[in-house]
Amino acid sequence: MRDPGQAALPATFERQVARPYGIAYRVRADGLQVDARWDDLGWPVFASGPTRTGDAWIATMLVESFRPSATINGARQAGTSFPNPIWRPWFGGDRGSCILGLGETIYDANADVSGAVASGERG
């Protein structure tokens, strides 16, 4: 973000399996390689409820990474996950900022969602 006005670069985007339990992505562009990892995953959380704008309903499966990391051209980037209050309405408490959506469906606002769960349930 040092130069947000710079032109976009064509890149490849590759998903990798991180051992023993994690998710990793590699993005390669001319002169740039970004490796992002989400390790030490928590239990999946299944939830459904209204979107933030209230114009649709969402059903999702989320998982939290307790050890995220990123490197740019091999240089480890500073930072870590932090408690994020945006999750309070859904889960009744903070979750970390490194949440991955492993599955998500957004329903039309007119869809019948009478049987949906209004708050998160741990699986």
C-alpha cells in the first residue's frame, strides 16, 4: 500500500495445503511473491443470520487461524491476529481477525429462512 495508485499486475494465485492443519496461498507477479499462511486452525463454526446491511441472509462455515503469517519475497511481515469485535453479534464474543470463510451462501432477502439459526453454533 505504499503506492496504491500503481497499476495492477497480472499474477498467478495458488492454494496450497499447509501441514499439519492449515491453509496457504502463494501469489506470484513480476518481481513479487507473497506467501500467506493460516496455521493452527480452530474448530469450524457454522452460523447463519442477516448480513450487516440486513438485505439478505447468510449461511457460513468459518474457521479461525491462531497463527497467521505472511512473507513478501521471502521477508517475514510483522503482525499477528487481534481480537475483532465485529464477530460479537454472531458469536457472542470476540474472535480473532484471521477468520477464513470455508463455505458461504447468501440468500435473497425474500427467501424463506424461517428455520435458519440466528446465531453461531460450534461444530
